[in-house]
Amino acid sequence: MLSRVFRQQILPILITTLLSLIAIGCGSKTVDLTTSQDHPANPNAQQGASADHHDMSMAHMQKENMPMAEMHKADAGHSMTELSPDGAEALGTMLDAYLAIGDQLASDTMDDVNAQAHAMIEALHAVEEEVPDELWNAHETHTKTIHNTAHELGDTSDIKAARIAYGSLSDSFKHFVDAVGVPANYGKPIYSYVCGMAPDVPKAGIWLQTDESVRNPYFGSAMLRCHSAKTQMSVSNADMSGTKDMGSHKHSH
């Protein structure tokens, strides 16, 4: 009798009360079990920033991933800024000092590296006085690297440390010479080489030389001819007529 009353009268009341409490506890929140039209998993959803990224042109994406030096070439069409005659003369002095350092390292010696590094720093200051501010500011990262690594080369007596500093110096110096060109009256062509095997230096080792006989400054006599690429550097478009020939510069090769 009691069980019948419980099932017929009390149980329905308990169920109704429980459902009311659940409704109060949930408040106005509802759960939508259908896939939201805004959810990325929905194939019909608007993808927002993600879709914009996929619609980005391939050229723009390639530019975003382009190394700084290559981006500069793409943006500027690799046009060169002409140096004044005094600026070109100072750049020639920088090249002389730089090439002498590379020749020393290729010969597994440090005899004249410190002195040539300090000569390169002095010439860099002279170049700075002769270039337009916008050019110097555009290449500030590289000119600072040239300055700092030349100081490292001026202070070290350890050839391994010198080769590492020379690697960063070469990368930035090549970038700067790309921007202004080899002085038209320098007297000898400048070639850019890539080693591809040198540790701890940008691009696994790049350097500049005046002649075509490969002299690897990163390995010296161990792998003197080691290289994977060679490119002749562009010459400045500046009219150097009436200025003295830099061919008289000392090239220690």
C-alpha cells in the first residue's frame, strides 16, 4: 500500500522538484550540442586571421621569410649608393686591411691581424663621415658588426677566436660592399666565396678575396681550397675619373 502511494503521489513530486532545482542551478545557460558556425573545426566556419594567412600571396610570405640582406636587394632592386671619392678611398683602405687579415688566417698565422683590424676600424670611421646618413642608418646593424668584430680581431691572439670574429665581419662587410660597390678604381676585382663547412660563423663561412686562387681563411692549410660558391662583387657606378688609382694599394696575396 505504501509503495503504491510512493509511486503514484510522492515520486512524481520528487521528480518535479528535482527538475526545478536543476533548472534554477543552470540559470539561463544552455548547452548547444551542434557545431558552432564560428568554430575552426567547422568546414563552413569563417576562419578569420587564419584564413587571411592562407590567402596571403606567396611572394609576401617568401619576403617575410627572406634573410635581411636578400630582402634589401628585393626592395631596393640592388641599387648601389655612390660614395664620394674620399669615401671610396677609405673603403679601399678597409678592403686592404680586411684582405690582409684573411690572408693571414689562410696562412694559419696571426702576425699582423691585430694591426690590420685596427686599420680597418680607422678606415670605417672615415667611410662613415663620407656616406649619406640614410645609407649608414639603413645598414647600421652591419656597420656595428663590422666595428665590433674588428675590435675583437684587434684584441685577440687566439686564431680560433679570430676566425669566428672574421666570419661575422665577412658577412656584414659583404653586405655593406654590396650596398655601395667595390670602388671603381680599386685596381683588382673582389670575389665573394662560400665555404659551407665552417662552424660558428654566418652562412657556414663566407669571405672576400681579390684573386681567383682560393685561400680559405677558416681552415687554412687543413683545407685551403675548400669552397662551394664564388661570385664577383659589383663595382661602384660612381664616376671616379680624376681620382688616383687605388691599384697602388698593397694587396698581400
